[in-house]
Amino acid sequence: MIYSPNVNKICGLCQMAHKSENDNVYCDLKKVNIPLNTEGCDKFKYDILKRHVRRMKRLKTDFNPEDFSL
């Protein structure tokens, strides 16, 4: 869940991490580039805006009146 206290501690979702080149993030605390999916450290602070959200599929909208007749 997004608001669950049991969020996976991944460096890519931390407030202290900033996007860097390739699949790396720059950690403000450690002052180094770290792979995106590295497990977070003890100073991990979850940033909800960095979470990747899967979008819903587009619904079929090309209905005509015959679809609703009984």
C-alpha cells in the first residue's frame, strides 16, 4: 500500500536520494551514487512522490445505442 508503514526501504523512494545518470541515485547522506534498487539505510525517509504509479487501462468507449437495448 502507498500509505502503509511497511513500505519497502528502497533508495529510489527516499527523500535523500536524487536521480543521477543511468539507473543510479545520488544519496545526500552518503555522498555517493547508489544503484536505484538498493536497500535503504537506517536514515530512510519515504517520499510518496517518487513512487511509480501504474495507470489504469483505458476503458472501451465506442458504445452505440444497440449495446444497451434489451
